[in-house]
Amino acid sequence: MYKLKNSQVKHLKGLAHALKPVVMIGDKGLTEAVVEEIKIALDAHELIKINIRTDGKAERELMIDKIIKKTKSATVQTIGGKLVIFKPNKDPKIAIPK
């Protein structure tokens, strides 16, 4: 997992506000194909928004934990069924405060 400081989270939340979800997780849940899509999106954008449609909060939280562990990313924000995650590339596209 990647760790962010509070100032970095605040900066990334501001950038994420205008983002549209690039990955949707629906009825079939978190499959390996979905995890691969998330990894591809992270490589392309570094900061992505994911839409998670589940019935229960506990199920959604388990899914979020799995996403973070499998992608080695950091949670920026969760609001309801929306998840914003960040993972810097080797060649960073987003400048985050130190």
C-alpha cells in the first residue's frame, strides 16, 4: 500500500472532484478482470475514481480493502459508492506536495 500525508490527500481530493468514474464494479463484484482494469487505469492516470455498486456497507468496505491491497495504491476518498485512489507512476504525471 502507498501512504499519503494529510496535505497530499487534500490536494488529491481537489483534483479528483472533477473526475468521472473510470471503473464500475457491479453485480459480479471484484473480479480479476476488474482488478486488471483498475491497474491499467492507475498506470494511465495515477488518480482515478471508481463506482462501486453493492448492497451493504460492509461488503463495499471489504471490496475497497481488496482493491487497495491488490493495486498497492492509496485511498484518497470514499463517499458512498465512490472511491478515489492514487498510485504514482515511475514517471509521475501529478505533482503532489511533499
